[in-house]
Amino acid sequence: MKIAYIYDVIYPYVKGGAEKRFWELAKRLSLKGHEVHVFGMKSWQGEDSFIKEGVHIHGICKRRQLYKKTGLRSLTQVLYFTFHVLPGLWKRKFDIIDCNAFPYLPFFPVRFFSLLKKIPLVVTCQEIWGNYWYSYIGILKGSIASLIERVVISLSGNLIVYSPRIKENLLKLGVSEKNKNIRVIANGVDLENIQERLPGKQNSDLIFVGRLIKEKNVDVLIKAVALIKKSFSQIKCIIVGGGPEKKNLTALSEKLNLNENILFTDFLENEEAISLMKASKVFIFPSAREGFGIAVLEAMACGLPVIVIDYSLNAACELIQERQNGFVCKDGQEMVKRIVELLENENLRLVMSGLAKAYARNYDWDEIAKESEKFYNYVFDNFKNGKRT
């Protein structure tokens, strides 16, 4: 089968959950004999197209900045990529296309291409924002964005969602399973790679790994460290990642006199991040909006209990089994209590560490690739038989 993945950013040139998912699936499906192509912005030097680990990678346009100085996603970047999608695909033929729903506008040229070329289209939904658009960009722009989101979903006959929570949010939009193929296929972790990594030399009590944007709420973690420092003066926290909020977060850390307690690093190669997690005690993930939370699973696979905050759009909460592999907290204040509990009670932390590792074994990327392949075959067969597109 000839498969195309379409998203505006490509891993590992840009690091995030959605792009990592496509890359991990692409590698594994290529090993299973499929011809896999990944399309996005060109974020590298050299040829526009090349083959890496058996996967055909295509940069269909130059890279533009994903975020504005305000920290919001850049509409100019989205429009720029959308304009280049059709020319980038035009002379090609595939058996199936998997297009990431977000940032929505590129879906329309992909949909047009799939109809014109008679190719079945799968849309992967990492998140459903719904009313959240209003708080993200205001009532007027949010209304337009929410409408576009609904239109994309309504025109998508075959949908992959990361979690039951996202599926639930889809149904709240009025989506009916009677006329759509909706399949819940989780994200995964590379268990073999994680098991091979040794702990890094930089020890820490707490660690966060992710993109530094407002929705990740890393400021809540920094404020928690300031409170915990009153009891644990030598507490160490590592914040791994880059993004538009980094300057504000480092300034907050300095303001709270945490220069000796918090270490900031840029985005790291996955192996380096894994080593840092293995040298830590607790993974903190206070994100308000998450389609799944690959970093949460990776932390569990490293043996770290995970602490998250309960938000309606934070699907990472579904990965937490309370007091077994982590804690779901109602706010930052409760998060502080749980951190202190785990740092004070080593026996509890070690028990939860073992349970976290056991839980992560259910999410190996090899199994996720098998589930995805089955769904692609199902969609392809239905398409050939004149059923849903």
C-alpha cells in the first residue's frame, strides 16, 4: 500500500506529539513493506525530498514560524502551507492519505485532491477544541475557527482519534457514528529504545518535557517549585523544551529566586530526554490542553509517577490510574501536596514507579502501527466497495 501522511511539520525537525506519531507510524509501516510518504514544511538543509529510514520525506515549501510573538499559532504560516499542499501532491498517486486535522485549513486542498484522484482519506484528530477557540483567539475569530473545525469534521468520513475523551468531544459536536468510521487509536512509546537508555548524569526531583506554550501551564510548575523550596531547599527541577513562552518562564524563575533549583534546556533528541527522565523522580505535566500526552507515557516507561491537572481538554488525564501510576490534581495547590508526598515517601514512589512501567507496556508503537494498518486496510476496502470515503 502507498500511504501519504500530511501535516505542516515533520519530526524530528519539529518536535511535538502529532508529528512524532506520524513519524513512528511511517517508520514501522515502511518496515512492513508499505511505501510511506510524509509531507510538510521543509525544515532542513539540502534536497526537498529524500528517504530516511525507509520513509520518503517531502518538504513542499519553506518553513515558516509556527507561532507569533504572542504565543498564538500563526495564521500566515497555516495559509502559506495550505497554498502549497495541492502543488506538492498534484502529480502523485496514493492508495490512502492520512491528514492531520489541525490546523484545519490544509484539509481542504487535501480533500479536493483525494476526491479528484479518487483516493480514500483518513483524518487524524489529535484534539477537538470546540468552545475553547473563544478563549484562545476571542469570540469573533474563535467563532470562525470553531466553524471551520466543525466543517472539517463533517466532511471527514474516516476519523482516527487519540483517546475516548476526544471521541466524546467529537460526539458533542453532533458527529454521528452512523455515517462515519471513527476509530480510537492511541499514541505509543518506543519501549525497546527506552529500555536501552541509561540514566543521565543530571539528577533531578521533578521534570517536564514539552513545548513551552501557555496551554502547557509550566508557570504552575515553577510556582509549585517555589512553594516546595520552603521545605526542600535543594529541590531540583528540569524543564525540557522550547517555545514562545520560554522567555517569560525563565524570567518567572529568576523572579522567584529559583536559578539554583530550575534548569531550562532546549528541545533535546529523544534519547537525551529519556536519559534525563530516567535520572528524575517525578514527571510533572500541568497542561490544560492535550490530545494524548506521549511525554506522559514515555515518563511512565522510564518509571516515573506522573502528576497532571484535571482539565476537560487534557486527554492525558485518561492515562492516569489514581495513586497507581500517578495523580490527577484539581489545581496547582493539590499538585504541590502530591509532589511533596512523593518526595517524602520513597516507598510509595517506588511502588508507583513499577506500576507506571507496567502500564506503559500497553502502548508500544509496534502495536499502534498494527492497529493503524488494520484501519487503513478497512477504509481502503470500503472505498473500493463504494462505501464511506
